[in-house]
Amino acid sequence: MINVQVRPADLNDHQRLSNLIFFETRSHRHLDWRSPLEWLGDDFFWTVEEGAQLTAALACPVETDGIAWVRLFVHAGYWSAENAWTILWDAAQADIARAGGMKVAAIVQQPWFERVLQSSGFRSRQRIVTLEWSYQPWASREAEGIRIRRMTEADLPDVARVDAASFDPLWHNSQESLRRAFLQSMFATVAEDESGVIGYQLTTGSGTRAHLARLAVHPIVQGRGVGRALLGNLFSWLVNQGCLKLSVNTQSDNQTSLKLYQRMGFFRTGEAYPVYTFDVPAYSSI
């Protein structure tokens, strides 16, 4: 009889996990600047081992304090999604509780994964919506006292500070993630005034399509046209590159972002992805 063991993943599991992810169609992968296997070695990464085979895996490593995103959930075809999730999630909850508890979140891209989350007590929090801009003339308007320039790696500490001030903790990016985003970007800029960096944007893509991966303006300067200036500068650069389409994702309840994008000519595409969360309490021995 094959022994079934749930255990933390380690660096020696790389090849077997790579095979599992490659060959199995039932997998959830977080939209991320790192591949799932780059999280090997971090806490809160579990596998199901059956003999010499890894047949399921769940990773929800911590990037920012108190928040863990489900970066990977994959299972072999002979498991049901519910059974594979239950055995791994039970281990995950216990481990997270012993570590002090935290909020675990997931962006749903497939209906089967939404059913799994709902059955285990996750609650719908909001939705991620997609908007798109196609080339059109726009009114270029400079913000007084604001300069837009190309981002450098030396800007990343200031960019991380702006990012942390601009978003709900659930959506914070670590400086390491911002560094990876910067290195993968096709065009990244910062907005600055006499006080320093007050906003930034990171755009990825190639050819005639681009994606605005991140746009943030520090709350103390919102309303001064910084977001419009960043977008106007981005539009000009894209058009000069022959890139005439730009997509962006934002939260369904982020009215400030939605209004800015719609004023700048973005339209909702109809795509939307639910965001689910589960609060794991700290373990109590009482």
C-alpha cells in the first residue's frame, strides 16, 4: 500500500513539482512576478507525496506582513479538486495558525477553483476588473511642479514607499516584487516633485499590446493630476513605439482608479475575476 504523506516542500522537490505543474491541467497559478517554483524554500508551501511521486501541492507564502496569497494549487487527475485541497488546506491552516495567523487570499480565474474556495469557507471580497485603452487622441496636460522621468533601480525604495501608502494592505507589493516587476517592464516611470518620488507606473508587454501592471500616486498628492501625467506620458511613449493598445486591471471597488482610467479613455472589457479571502486566526493553546 502506497503511503500518502503531506509535508512541506523543499528545494529537492523542484523537478517533481515542475513535472506535476506541466502535466496536470487542474492547476491554479497566481498572477505573479515569480513562477510558483521560485517560492520553493519559503514557508507555507506543502506537497502530497505518494511513494516517489508528488501528486498535489499548495503554496501560499507570505510576501507582506499578515497577507498570504495562494500562489499555486495543483493536483493529479485522479484526485478530486476538493479532496486534494482539503488535505493540503488542513495542513496549511494549522501551520499558519501556529505562525500567528494571517489573511489568505486568492484571485479566481477558473470556476472549479472558486467552488473549492467557497466549500472551505473563503468569502468573496471584491472583483478584479479589466479595462482597455485603444489609441485615440487625448488631451495632454502637465501637472504643475511635477516631472515624469524613467525609473531606475535606485528609485525602488521610494517606489515601495509610495506603493505601501497608496493601497490597502491586501494589495501591497514588497520591494523585491517591485524590483522584479521593474526588471520585467517595457516602460517604467516615476513622477516627482520637490519632495521626491510621489507616483510611478510599470508597464509590461511587447509588439502592439501593453499592460499597465501598476500605477500608484501617493495619497498626499492625489488630485494634483499626477496620475493623468503618468498616463499621458505613457500614452505618448506607446504610440511612438507603435503600441496602440493598453490594458489594466483594478479592483471593482476602487472608484478613484476607475474614474481616472475612464477619464483617460479606458473602457471596461467585461472581464472580471473574484477575489476570495480567509482569515486564519492565531493558534491558541487555551
